[in-house]
Amino acid sequence: MRPSTLLAFLPLAMAAPSPAPIKRDSPAPLITPRGNKGVPNRFIIRMADGIKESSMSSSMKSLKTSSHFKYSKSFNGFAATLDEDQLAAIRENPNVEYVEQEQVMQIYETQQDATWGISRLSSQTPGATTYSYDAAAGEGTCAYVLDTGIDVAHPEFEGRATWAANFASGNSTRDVQGHGTHCAGTIGSKTYGVAKKTKLFAVKVLGDDGSGTTSGVVAGMEWVVKNADKSKCPNGIVINMSLGGSYSRAINDAAAAIADSGFFLAVAAGNSAVDASTSSPASEPKACTVGASDSSDKIAYFSNFGKLVDIFAPGVKIESTFPGGRTKVMNGTSMASPHVAGLGAYLLSIGQKADGLCDYIAKTGLKNAISGVPNGTISTLANNGFSAYYALEEFLGEGETPPYAIISHVWSRPASAEVTFREMREDLASAQSKPCFMKIFHSCVIAKSHDLSWVWIDTCCIDKTSSAHLSEAINSMYRYYRDSAECLVYLADVSFHQPRVPRAKKLEAVGQSRWFSRGWTLQELIAPKKRYFYDENWEIIPGGSDLLQILAKAGNLPVKILEDRDQLSDISVANRMAMASKRTTTRGEDMAYCLFGIFDVNLPILYGEGAKKAFRRLQLEIMTTSPFDHSIFSWRADRSDSGLLASSPSDFANTPSIQHLVSYLSVPFSMTNLGLSISCTLTDMQEGERVAPSRSAGSIHHVLAPLQCDIVDDEFITYVST
């Protein structure tokens, strides 16, 4: 009986009348614009999060009016014309979050007759006449310009501009007003653009008179979120909005949705010389709000200000593209914003990410550059970082060297691709044209973001044409790394941030980097107090104990040395040699020279002497500086020409773990004209008598010295053949 009873109740439950709709305690908020900019009877209705499209459609039908725009993806709501009764009814709907009266949105620009270029973005000081930038120049990015449209046929755009959508009155695909074309030119034209290779898309949200409505602007914003083709923009998407009006929650919500979708949004701060919190989208914290400055680095007299301004950029007397193949000079925060949008595209093309990009731009800009800003307003000027830092300076004397970052990397092939000291000092333009200049660029940008003003890079900070300078640098290399504030290690052959690849697999790739095979990088791994590792895209490789283990294994050294570099002195000579046994250098002599710092020795640099002689000189000097450590003789080679001293660090490859030794006789040994002078116990070994580990069978051995070791019981015999 239970099943039939249950089934009998189901139709009754399904046929039961729907409960009465939930009533609001109070009407939904009605937001109206300041002044007389409200559009009569036009409203945007924002639905609460989670409300389905069917419920929104029912709400529209209940009003018995059609919508002007229906939003879904980034902004859940619609725009409609409502009379007083309809407005009151929709405000009582429990699914409505708020209602906002539409307002007139407008461009932010003024007109004057003079020009200055984008060169300020790549210069340390005002007055520059050249623009320096990386050749990537926004390649692989897309810039959506929400404005009056773009003259896509303008020759300055080189076919990279496309008409995308129109949400202004009429169906025009022309930019009659010209404001949008001017902004697009600053973003990405070949002459006036910051990112000269970005693709430009026109989203018309303002009419031919330069004005539009809130609903049309929101519709354009949502269209970009829904339709931007990321596959055509592998390096990222930027959006510029050189427009605004009084505060609008709807505009701000749509702006936040753009940022949350992974796009970089630059917006004009406004031209009313008031706090930017009074206008939208400038007041949205997730947007990158841009104030305007003039060519003297003063805040523009018209620029809005306040804590919501994220950055300043040139906005006075800006020349850029204009419809009909022309150019024009304009003023306004409308002109400042596309500088930052272009900078965003530029930075995305060289490896930065949209998330946090505005903070990055503010952090790497020129601090305290803008004068005349009110209290509580940032005074940082946007800068692409390309030529702001490149001034070589020599520091002499103890205590004079400022805090600096030092770079560890593997030289490119061919080595001529690297930037030289002479190029940096005498021909910066030539230096900047080299692909390897990006190492310098990224190093300087990262160092600056770490509040460091100086960087040392071996390629361009050593004058290799001067033998004295080169010798000093090689003998001081370990100290350079030891005294640095931090070491930035660039692994050009590691792509760490691959999606869906386990961290363990990524770390395995780190350990296989060519960086670990080079002789010079051993001291660069040990000496610094802080190390930050970066992959091929200059994205940081997160640290951790697992990374430390990989570094130790790949570096062929104990973890304790990475944790405390001072413990290097406790490592025996033989085991320090073993650390370098699997490394190589381009020049044979460098296999000895790169170990000077590891053994704390100082020797003349004699290129041309050959690898074997250089390594012999190193060992003789070690015997002078470490006269009690007999482990220098603990090596093995399968060569008939081997003598008392090893020929290469590779001879120590199979050296077991040997403690740092002090002879029990405490008598130093040395090399004399007659050979090795040493005091130790000598014991003849008879043929057939076992020596651990055994050499060739049948040979006669002399015990050179007893060495403490953990390999065989408590004692291990180190010996050489005679």
C-alpha cells in the first residue's frame, strides 16, 4: 500500500498552486546620475547574481516593454524604457539588485595645436625625442577600443585594425568624430603607437557627436567579454575606455567583470580636475585608472586625481592618428589612457600577465615623477622600462657599492648575440636591437620591482677588451655574487608554467637545464644570499624544499651549502672539485678560472696557457692556501700521463664523500723544485695485498696518507700509483 499511496500523492503535489512570490522589504535601490545628465525614462536593471535568464525574461515581459539591450555573460541584466509605474514595479521585483537611470557618457579630450610624442614612456627624464622599445611591440595581443570607432583604413594601422561592433545610435561603421581613431593610434599605430604590432578592434559605443548612453557602453563592454577571440590574441587582451560620466554602478560592475575575465582594462581618470571617485568607470578599483601629465611632468590642469588614480601618462598635446589618413593633436585623460593600454599590450607581448598588470605598471613606473599632484594621489609616471635604467657606473672602494641584483644565465649561441660593455656604453641603440637585450630589460624591471636600482650582468658589465678589467672580474666573481642583494637566475630552456603539468615534472625539467652544466654557474649557485629562478618567459619559479632538493641534485652539491653558503669551507678540496667534475666551459682555461671563488684563491689570468696548465696552477695555489687538506690527491684518472696532480676537475668525478681533513701530524705539505714535500705515514703494500678500493691488480702501491672517511669502516686509504 505504501508505493500506491506515494504515487497517489505525486499528482496532487505537482498540481498544487505556486507559492506567492517573495516580497521585498523595500524597493531595489534607484541610482541616478549627478546633474542633468540623466536620460529620461531610460534605465538599466541589474539582476541579482544567480538569477537565470528565464527569470530575467519573465521580468521583462511583466513590464510589457521591450529591452534596448539584454546582458548576460558579464553583466546580468537589461536596459529598457520605463514609465513611472513600470519603474516602481520593477523595483519591487525580488530578483532585482538595483536600477540605474541611464546617463550621457562622453569622451575626455580638449583641443590645442601643438605636439609631443610617446618618447616619454621610455625615457628617464623629460625632453626625450626618441622612443625605445622591444621588438615584440605588442605582437600577439589584441586591443579593443570602446569609443567612437576607428578609421580602420588609416595607413598608420597597416591593416591591423578591424571594425568589431556598434552599440551607438545608427549602424555606422565610420569614426566621424575621430576620438576613437586618435586613441587607437596611441595604442598601436606604427608611428604614434606604444604597441606597434598589436591588433586593434573598434567597438563603437559613442555616437558621431562623441556621446552615448550607459546602456550602450555596458553593451559594448559585455560584447568584448563574450566575443573577444583569445585564440587570435595568444599573449593577451587589453581594453581602452577613454570615456566616462558621473558615478555609475552599472558601468563599474561591467568594468569589474572585464577585469575578472582576465583582460587588462585602462580607463581615463576624467577631465574635471576633481576626485576620480565621482566618475565612472574611473572609480572602479579593478580598472587601471590613468591621470594625465604634460611634457614637463606636471599633472595636467584638467586631470582628475585621488587615491583611485593608479598611474599617470602623457595627456597634453598628444599627436596621433585621425580619420582620413590625417593626424591631430588632442589633450585629455582620454589621450593618457591609451598610452597605458598600449603599454599593457606591450608588456603582455614580452611575458607579463594581465592579472596584476596595473600594479606592475605602477611599481615599475618612475616614482615621484609628477609634480603638482594633490595629497593622497600617486605621482608615478608610466614607463616601459626599456631605457630608464641603462647607465653604466663604476663603484670603487669599500662601502661605496649600493645594493644590487646580479644575474646568472647561460650565454646565448653565438656569444655575439649578447650585449657587450662597449655597446652599452657607446651604442645603446645597437645594444637594444639585439635579442639578448631582453635579459637586461627583464633583469632591470624585476630588480626595480624589488626596490633595487642597480643590476650586474657579466655580459655587459665586464670590459672584456681590457685584460686588467677582465682579470679583476674573474678573480672577484664569487665576491660579486656573495655581496649581491639577490641573484636572478634565468633558465632560458625551461618552460615552467605549463598548464596541467605536475609540479614534479616541471621541477625535473629545471634540473635538466643547461645552466647546471656550465662551469661558471657553480659559484653563482652557491655564493648569493638570495636566489630567484625564472623560466624562459621570465616568470618566477616558485620556491620550496622540493626545488631546493632539485638544485642540490642537479648542482652535485649538498643541500646544506644552499642553505648556508658559509659551510662551503667545511667541504674538503676533493669534494669541492667533485662539484665541478661534470661541468664544462667554452674556453678550456675557464674550467680552472671558474673555481677561483670556490677555493678562495686569486691568480693571474693567462688565456692561451691551456686547460691543463691552468688547472695545475690552481691546484698548486690550493696547496698553498689549504696546506693541511690531503684530499687534493684523492682523484682517479684512466690516463697513462697522469702525475701527482689531476688534469681536470673531471678526475674527481668519482671521489667519495671525504671529510675536510687536517693531517694528524698537523704538518703542511708543499710543492718544491724536487716535488712534493709532505710528512705522513708511508706503508709498503705487497703484491696481492688488498687496498680499498683496489687499483690495477699486481701493481705496487705506496700509502700516501690515512684519511678519515665513511666509506670503509672508520678508515679509508687514499693513495697514488708510483
